[in-house]
Amino acid sequence: MVAVVPLDSLSEILKRRGILESANDANWEAFEAFGGQGWRYPVFNRAGIAYEQYRWKNADSHGNPKYSWIFTKPAKARYYLLRDTIDAIKSSEGYCYLASGEPDVLAYRAAGIKNVLCWFDGESSIPETLAEDLSSIGVEVLLHYPDRDLTGMRSCSELFYRLQDTQITYLPCALNHEVEDKGGYDINALWIDSKFDALVFREKLSAAPELDESVLLKYKLVESEKPTVRKSATNETIDASKLPEAFKQRIIQDIESQKGFKRWKANGFANFNCPFHDDQHPSAGYNRDTHNFKCLGGCGEMNAKEYGEKRGIFLRDYYEKPEKKETVVQSTVINSPVQFMSSRDAVIRVVAELNGESIPEHEPMEFPFKIYHQFGGFAQYMWQGKLVYISGVSGGGKTSWGETFANEFLKQGKDVIWFGPEWSADEMVLRNLQRLKGMSVNDFAAMRVFRSYERRGTPLEQCKGHMPAKAAIDRDVSLLENILKWKGEAHYIQPGEFDLNLLLEQIEIKIDCLREQNRQVSALFFDYLQRAPGGGRRDWGWGELVASRVKSLCERKSLFGFMFIQPRKSDSRGTRDGNELNESSGQGISDQQCNLYFTITPIFKDGEKQDFSKVSIVKNSMGRTGWLYQRSPLKHLTWIDEEIPKNKVDTKSYTEATEETPF
């Protein structure tokens, strides 16, 4: 069982190791994942740009997994280096220190040594392209102080012979301790013994003797001892997408019944106790995407067919009749960030749909407001992975518009994710109550105040008039109970301190968890762009980044996306109406990211807000651009599917709404 380390002690662990400050500089942060407490931290490419994925380290040194990725390992990520690592190597005339892992990198940096790196996944996982990789970033001399255990020394020996005939000069040195089988002396221990004095630490490094070939020869592995990747018994590769769905589900059920199974990770992998030997700790794993089994306890690898046969689940029992047409298979490389589909496969798949032989898992949805169908394109049918933008002044009805969409999803049994820090979950429920012509927010607040004073024995007299009658309260309760009958649920993101990466990451985790419960999660509402956590930046470039990240999430998870944008007070009338695109308003983002763009403008006459709004469509992919007047009595936050003929609107009295205008 994985030990859970209290979050408040994580900093203390790093502090005891003398690497807290360097960990903070490297953006390490406490993070709970994979059933344990630990740290997540960004990983950078050689250009100093962080990958979207995070690396995670378990605080429990005996935990499983010890390291992992959130969610998948970037295809090109081989080394842990920070933004200034390559510059430090160049300024050190090509000298580079090789660390045994990420904590040792931090120990070196705590001592002021920045020209240091390590590869991922342990000392034994030496990259095949190590020499080429090091040369490409300017490394000429590689200094290495291996861990004083068998793993460290064997890795050192392997490096010595691998780098012999390359342009890299390899200098392995011995820390002043005996070699142990496991858990021997290492760089972090040296940093602790130096009492975190950089000068003492460097002096001890300089005094360490160089390891000669006669010593390293003792640790050289013969070919039979070198770790190898175990293949399946038949060495047979099976395309998981061609396996019958019923067979895959039966295998998954078997996996989930195994001792030690907790949950599927976001990358499709799960650990559990191997059923084929006496396994006291989860040493086996199964990937429900690739349908491959692997046991580190000696059983090796198996494909789904082999695993099933050993468990009494036979693939032959799950095939349909031979004459039945095969479903179209998408040609992809599993777990690769770049996926391909041939034109042949794409044509076959569309033809199969045309002939009624295949029905897609994710289908388009008819746009909820039929008055917009006249514009065609995404104003008639919404597609997963696409974004609908809703722009308008503060108080103009953007959130109400989004709620109308969300409720349509909930009634149809679809779940939605809602990010909207302006309104709490309770307030969203009250807004729904108003939509049903129930109690207003003011009445609800007055009732709360009255009951608060009443509980203390001092009723607030002026609130008595606002206290609803019991019949009205019973009616409102009934209205809310009707909402509970909807099959879908809205999952509101609670306020908190988090950055954009964490926000989107947690949304993705929540979606995966809900779908594992067979919930149909269909839409993400982001209300609104300017409220996205972004480290203080609020310029157009930042908005473009946020929008692209949200759209990318929608594409990965097959969601309908809704993004709300609020123009600035200083924007022109045309910009606020949606007739002009202006980078400063954030509306220029629509050219890059959205497929349907609405601008809602309240209408005023003689200072009074009218019960209709002008709605402009400034960009409509695969459709037309235009505008209409729509009835929108905001008294109860409702939207009626009714268009007002333009000749019925007195445009002479049409005046601009400002953010100060009371609605």
C-alpha cells in the first residue's frame, strides 16, 4: 500500500535534503496523484520551453509509482534540464555534470552548479542517442559521480564503454564510500554531509578519484545480464482497435477484479498484483488503450489474447459471424502525440456512415435555438472539439445564454463542466430557480438575513416583508426537485488558487473519472476568458494562448466548447456590437480559434432596458454572417426562442449600454 505523506511535510522533506530553494526555483509543487503525495514539476525542451505534460515524483521513496507523468511522457523528452542548463554548459566550456535523477540535479544546483542534467526513468535507462544528444547541446566533457550501489556502478560501467569511441570525454569519479547492493551513497548525501556549504561540496567533488577501467570492468554486464524488454510468448502484435469490444470489456473487468487494482490512470494504464504468481505488491500493469499486459515480477509481457487465455477468456468466443462487415479502423500510433489517418481509411469510414454501417460514438448536436438555424454551419449543428464564443458587455446576458445551453444538455442526460468564478455553485442554482420564475436572488438573500437574526432571537424587522410565504417556498423546492430529475449534471469548478495548467489538467482528470462511471460528459463552459488564471497577464496574446489551450482540451476530449468574452469599455461601438474585430477586446481571437461567434448587445430606449437584445454573428465557419433581434426578458434570466422582425424595432432610440448601467 502506498504511504500517504501529509502535504504540509513535503516542504520539510526537501528542506532536510537541502534542495527546497532549488526545487522552488525549478517550480516543483506539492501535488497528489496516483494514490500518493508528491511533487509535480515542469519539463523543458532544449529551447527552454515547457512541455504541456508534467513529471511527478512520489514523496514516498518506496511508493509505486516512484516517478510518473501527468498525463503522458512527451515524445521528445529524454533529459531533465532547466531553462538555463544549456547556457551554463556553454559558459563552462562544454563541461557538464551527469546526475542520477532529478533530486540530484537539484542538489547540484543548490551548490551553484547549473551545468547539470539527468535522463529520465533511472540510471539503467541510458538513451541510445546519448552521445549525439550531448554533442548537440555543446557537451564535450561529462563528469559523473555515480551512486555507490550496484545499479549506479553498472550504469557507470556501461557509459564508459558506450562513450569510448565518441567525441564525448567521460570522467567517472568515485564518492568516498563503499559500494552497496542497494541505496548506496549519492550526491544528495554528499550535499547533506557538506552541511549545505557549496565550497565544501565542491572541494569533496574535486578530491574524488577518477574510476579507471580495471574497477569499471568488475561491474560490466555480460550480454545475458543486460536488461531486456520482454516480448510476448508468441511475439505476436495485435492491433487493439481490431479486437471485439465485448472481449476488451471482459478483459478490463478481469483486470479491475484483481487484488491491488485502484483505478485507471489518465494514460490508460493501471497497476495491480499479478494473478500469475505470488505477488505481494502491485508488480503488474495493463493498458486498456493498447491492451498489453506487463509484469515486472518475471511473467514478462503478453498481448490481450495471451492474457485472456491464461485467465480462461478466449478471443475466439467473442468474434461475430464471419460474414459480418468489419468496422473501419483508424490507423494511429498508440500513445504518440502525432497521429495519422490515411485518406483511404477516412474515405472508407465516411462511406460506412453513408451506408448506415457505422454510427460514430460522438455525434453532432442540433443548435438549441432554431431561430439561428437560418445561418447554417455551426449555427445549426454543433460539433465536438469546436468552440462557440459568446461576447457581450457585463450584465448583458452571456452567462444566461450559457445556462440555456447547459440546461439543454442536462435535460438530454449529458454532463457539463462549468468554469465560472463569478458565480458560486449555489448561486448558479439560484439563477436556475429564477429562470423557472421562482425566488429572486434578493429575496433569497433577505430570507437568509431574516433567518440569521431570527436564530439569534432578534429578527430584523425590515426583512419581514421579504420572507416568502411557506407556499412559495414549497413551490420553489418543488421547482428545484424537478431539476434533480434531469439525467445530466453540471460540475461547477469551485474557487481556488491554481494556474491555467492545473485548471485544465484537473478538468481533464474530472472528465476521465466521470466517463469511467459511464457519465456522458459533453460540454465545457468557460465563463469567461478574462477570468482565466494567467499569472497577471491579460493581453491579447495571453487570451489567444488560453483560448487555444481550451480548444485543444475540447478536441482531445470530444467536447462542445463554449468560451465567454467581455469587451472593454473603451472599445468602439462596432467592436462591442461584434461588427468589428479588435485585438484589444479579445475578439480577434475568434479568427484563430472559434467556429461560431455571437455578440449580445442589450437594447435601451429612453434609458430603459428593453426585453430584447441584438445578437450578431461575426464569424460563422461553413455558414453565413448576420444579425437579428432576439427576445430576452432578463427579469427571470430566460431566453425565448423568438426573433423580432427588424422593422418592429425603433433603432433611433437604440443606445449603448455601459458596464455601469444597472440591469
